[in-house]
Amino acid sequence: MIFFRAQDIAQTPPRLKRRASLLTPAFMALGLMAFGVSGCSTTGQTSQTKSTTPDLSSTKQVAEQNTNQGAGQAPDQSAGQNSSQNSGGPIYSPLPDAGPQKSTSSDGVKTDGPSSSAPIDNIDIYERLSAFQSLQAWELHDPRPALASFKQSCALWAKRDPQQAVSKGHPEYGRYQDWAAPCFSADYVPHQGDNGAYNTRLFFETYFQPVSLSTQQSEQGLLTGYYVPEIEARRRPDDVYYEPILRVPQEGAARSIERKNVKAAPSQIIAYGKPVDVFFMQVQGSGRLIFDDGARFLAAFAAHNGQPYSSIGKELVDRGQMTLEQASKQSIEAWMARHSQNEVRALMNVNARYVYFQEEEIIAGRGPNGAMGVPLEAMGSLAIDSRYHPYGALIWLETTLPQKGSDYKGEAASLLVSAQDTGGAIKGALRGDLFFGTGAQAGDLAGVMKHDAGWTLFLPTSLANQYLTHLARLDRDNLKAP
């Protein structure tokens, strides 16, 4: 199938002007008419949709009253339930958490914002129709990782009632049926070969409308990174590998014990690793265990003890052991290497939260499952605060990315991702944690990732126009009210 570009829709108001790409007539018939999508033609022409959206920002009140789910806990699963769908688990940054919004300081650290249990009905998120031409370096971006992660979301959504809301607290995401046409067509994008990236960009241009986000406090948020570590493990403890990697305790009361009081029952022990490796595997939420006999398997997230998460990076900064600028996974590991076992243990015990694992087979080319219940895609999946965005949301990030492990400064970059995970340290409307993949190289990059990021949603085009027009009407009605 061949993509070809249509002319811009000249009748659209300049601020809302978007580039419309068309598919072949046969493709349009399959991808659109099969789902009864109106406003589209199979003759290679794009119908014109009148928009009444004004040249003003629209606001929405985030009305979801539920509290934050536990990390790795899918929203439709009961607390404490073990499921392989939750194996992506929690993402707890060992760095001082930068909080939910952009800070005015150079390090981006801010501690205010909604707590994990606070309702967020008074938080304003400002949404404005944007355009692909306005996205930083969109024409150079390769969105194929985002396409792969989007298809994983679609596979899960296909099992849901089409009339069901994607998120009860976020009407801008519509119903599952509103995503049916792009989900269907995603399977037919010719994404391989030299033109694969170009074709994938045209797919997103065809079906989606960019909607930029900001909050009362800032135009940008904070983006960090996480990964799946590969650690050496042993089946029996020795002088080096003596930290147990534990399954979930059978007794419910034992599951809530804070880290310093956790005692390993023999039946709980999966394997043994170095204390620092096991701790950071808990921070990341999962890891691959490599044994001296060549065996490998995934230690996937199973549950945590429900205790509050505390950043050991922030603890070292508060002690004066390092500065905010120096704080990173690498610098924390270096500190641990210079200190005694007792000092390292005391530092780790600052974080009362403890993570339990379950064994899973490693499937080549597949990442661990995130909180959404689908495999994570390297540089295509994002952990978010699920109080503000539903799993499966497509988000364009304009940020800075490290080019190597020691690159704290990084280079300007933009990328499209799917929200498919969550974590204990991810709090706020514009707070994200980017999945870098598996192994040491991914870990080196994730360990120094801590930069501001601009957020833009990709919503199905008709859905975005309808929702923002509705908000504009509400705004006008409010202005007329006495």
C-alpha cells in the first residue's frame, strides 16, 4: 500500500490548519468505512469539517476523583492481585524526585503538587489545538517505536466494549470506538524499508490531531528515564551475591512490612544478587537475571509492600554527600562502592518500599509488561501519572535526550510515545518516565535522563475537534453567566 500526501486544507483557520495525508482509495475503504467513520471519502478526497474552535486556549477541569493506583496496578484490577500483566511494575527514580511541574531552578527539582492519594479535581490543564508543522523536528522523527507501542494498546482495547469511555475522568479521550479506525489501519502501515519512517509519519498525520498541553504553573514538565537491568545472580548465596530476590509473601500481613524489617522465607527466594543490583532492580520494577550456568529469566514485578517511596538520591543530597547536579544512578552506585555494607544497607533502608518479583520466561525482542498490561517498547513507551492521563494515550515530547552515559547535558530531541506504565515517583500532569529498553547501555542513558519536556497529545482528529469545541462553548456560556 502506498501513502500519498494531499494539499493542506486551505479553508481551515490558520491556527488550526493541519496537513491532511490520504491513503489509497482501497485502503481508505478498509480502514474507515469498515468502522462507519463519517467525514471521509474513498475517492481520494478529504471532506471539509467546519470548526468553531476559537483562537483561545481551552481549559479542562480534571474531574477524576479516584486516588492513585499502586505502581504496576492496572486500574481494573483489585489491589494486591498478582498478574503477569503488571510485571512492568513501579518506576521509582533513585534521584531526588522533580515533582509534577517544571521548576525555575536549573535542576528542575520541585516538591509540591498533588500527593499520590489526593483528588485532583481542582487542577487545570490547558489544551490548545496545534499542528504537525508546529511540532519540533516532526519531519525528521522516526515514530516507528510509537507505532509498535500503539498497536499493543490497540490489541488490548479491541477486547473492550466499543461504547465504553477510555477514561471516565478524561472525556477528551472519548470512547474506544473513537480509536477504532486508527487502530485498524495501524496494522497496514508499510513501516519497513527506507520509506518506513515517512509512511509512519503520514499515518499519524492522517488520523490524529496534535493538542498541546500546559498547566497553570508551567508550559513544560519533567522527563526522566528507566530501563530493565541485566544483573548477575546466583542460586545460592556467597560473599558477593547474598541479597535475596523475593517472591510475594504468602501471608498478607507480611506483605506490608517496611524494607528494614523484611525477612526472607526460604520458599520466597528466587535467587541472590549483589545488594546494589537488587535495590536498583526494585527501583526499575523488573530485571533480567543472568546465572553463572548461562540460564536467564525475567524477574518481573509482582507486588510491593505499600510503604511510601523515598528517594535515596535526595537523602544523599540532604546529607551533603553530593549536589543536585551530581545526583544520578551512576553517582549513587559510586557512593555505595566507596562505603561499607552497613552504610549501604542503612541508605537503602531510607526507602521503606520493598518490591517483590515473579519469574517469567524471556521472550526475544519483547520488553516487560507495563501497568497497562502490554509489553513496553524501548523509546516508544512512557510511564505517566494515571490520574491525569489514561493508559494508551499518545504523547509527543519535546525534550533533551542524553547521547551517552556521561551526557548530563544531552541534545534537543523530540519523540512520540504511548502512555503504558506508571510508578511511585511519577506524580503530576506533565511528569513522565521514558522507557529506554534493556541492558547496560539503556541503563547508562536512563541514569542521566532528567530534563524538561513539552507535552502534546495526539487525539483522533474528529474527537479532538469535537471536544475542544465543546469546551469553548462551555467557556462562552460561563462568560455570559451573571
